[in-house]
Amino acid sequence: MQKNFVAVNYINCSAEYRERFEELFSSRAHAIDTMPGFVDMQVLRPVKEGDAYLIVSFWENESAFKTWTTSPAFIEGHKRGFADLAKAKAEGRPAPMTSDFKTYKVISN
């Protein structure tokens, strides 16, 4: 499969949420793995304290990525993290993590 499109999710976690965040990925549902057009994913832990985690997913094309982000599998794959955010909000606490997606087209391998 060709890696023609890359989505990078920059995740900033509060210090007390980092362990939980890593747990979520180590026990993930693998919902993304069966999506048409999905090629691979890497989860990168920052070396420097306070830097963002990077979730890098590789896709055959942008359309496949967009289909993933609106799919029931996306909701399933993220439901535990979404629940953590909802709980913090309900308790009047700041979000334990923030997310910022950026997308890229591959121009060279």
C-alpha cells in the first residue's frame, strides 16, 4: 500500500494524565487497523517533558482518512479518551489532554 497521506495528531497531556494516555494506546481497540486505506500508525512519546505526543497515521489518500474520522469505528476507538474529557468537564476541571490535527501529503519516500 502506498503512503500518500499522513495525519499527525499532536496531543498535549497534563503531567498527571500521561500515564493514563499511554495506557489508552497500549490497550487500544485497534479500530483503525481495519479501515480501508489505512496503512500504518506510530505513537511517539516526547523525549522532552512538556512536548506533545505525536500520533502519526499513514493513509493511501486523504479520502480514506476523512472516512475514518467520521466513522463509527473512530468513535469506538476514542470513546475512553472522550469519556475522560467529559468527566473532567463535568467535574469543572481542565481537560487532561488537548489535540491538534495536522495533515500532510507525502512528496517523497
